[in-house]
Amino acid sequence: MLARPDHARVVSGVVRSGRQCSRSACGRPAVATLTYVYSDSTAVLGPLAHLAEPHSYDLCSEHAERLTAPRGWEVVRVTPEFVPTGPTPDDLLALADAVREAGRPRAVAPVPEPVVAEVARRGHLRVLRGEGL
Ligand SMILES: [Zn+2]
């Protein structure tokens, strides 16, 4: 941790996730997490993990794109491309819609006439039918 220059901490304060690329001399915000699965000789590159795990490294978009596997290793990319973290305008619109929908009073559906009661009454009269009796 002593190797980190002071300005890197300032940069990380700006980033929402507070995480940055683990590659040396790279202070860009991390957008992906690379996890080495030693048992499978596989490097899994996926979305930024919420928790830092052992054998996992955060990477910025550039380093994630340029990632190459060590000899004999396979790289598995969970997502084809990485986008900066944070809500997109679409997400915000969807959220606004959801909030508006929740605040709207429920439309009261008109209660249909009880058709069953009508049929029963007719059955009671029986006169109109003239079938059995
Ligand atoms: Zn980087």
C-alpha cells in the first residue's frame, strides 16, 4: 500500500466504486474483475465484483480489453464489453417511471354485475322455461 502515490487516493475518491485498476501505474477506475481459477488454469474476466476476493484483480476498461492469458491459461470473458459503472440515462428513466407508477393510485376496476344471481333467479321462476314440467 505504501507504493501507491498520494494522488491515486485522490483519484479513487472521485470514483463511485472507490476501486481502481490493480495494474501498476494505472489509476483508472476499475470496471471489471479478473479472477484466476488456478484449478482450471482459467482467468475469468467479469463485471466488477462487489467484494474483493483472493486471486482477483480489478481492471480498468483498457486493461480488461487488452488482457491476455498467461501461457497455458484460458481467458473467459463473462461480458463482451465493459461499460463504466454507474446508472445510464435509461436506468434513471426506468427508475423514475417505477417511482411514478408506485405513487399512482390504483385504478378501481368496475365491479361486474353478479350474473350468477340472475341465472339463479330465472331458475327459481322456472315458468319461462317450459321444458321439463
Ligand atoms: Zn488499468
